Amino acid sequence: MTSFRRRLHGLPALALMIAAASCSSSDDSPSAAVPTPDTKVTKLCRNLDKVLPRTVDGLDRNDPEPRSALTAGWGSPAIILRCGVARPPEMSDPEADGVEVNGVGWLLQKRDDGSFRFTTTLRRAYVEVSLPRERTGDGLAPLTDLAAPVKKAIPEGIAD
């Protein structure tokens, strides 16, 4: 079991980080690499795809190319979800930033381009949600909308 320490204790710290991100142009054609998990994780991800909401943070579903039950998207520029991703190495870092939203733990990674990537923790499959720089002002709303489906489809535990 790895150590995972939460340094962000709610919305104020995250809001500060997100507010620091700048905005720029949008991309109308989302794309995402499709993960290649084992059969057990693929089944969990397919179950997640069946319960994902039609809208996230008020944005309509806009799935990336290539189409797959392991990826989903909302809006343009798109919030991208990928299920069955590999465990991020940063998850082993006891100083890693994290946040819990409606009972789902997320590793928080700010990327060099100003976007954010969140990856579920302590679930049987890793689910990654990427917020483009243009959507970072939305705060935790996308994770709030995705927490219930993740809890329903991806059981708690440690991914193999």
C-alpha cells in the first residue's frame, strides 16, 4: 500500500491554484489516447461508461477520437476522462497533492501547460480526468459530477 498524503484540504487551496491558471483558445476536435488495461479493469471501465452523465459542469458530452468505452469527454475544449490508465508514479510520493470530492479521492497534478490532471486513488481501476487550461476556472465541479458514477462503477480498493 502506498502512502498518499492530502495537502489540499478543500476548495480554497485548489481554487487558488486554479485561479492562477490563464485562459486561451479552444480546440473543437478532442482526442485522447485509449488506455489498454487488463480484462478485469476493462470491464469496470465499461461499467463506468454506462453510468457517466450526459453533462458535466453544464457541458454536453463530446467524446474524443478514437471512440472508446474507456474514454469520454464533455465540452470544447473538452474535459477528458480516461478509465484504466496506469498508476501515476506521483502516487508514491507522500508529498503529492490530493483532494477528496464526494467520497472519491483524487491525485492532483498541475501540468506545465496550465491544465490539471486528476487520477482516482484507492479504486480498483485508475480513472483520469484532464481539465484543459481553459476549464480550470470550473474548480471541482467536473469532479463533483463524476464522483457518483465512479463510486457506482469502480469499487474501492487497490488496483492491481
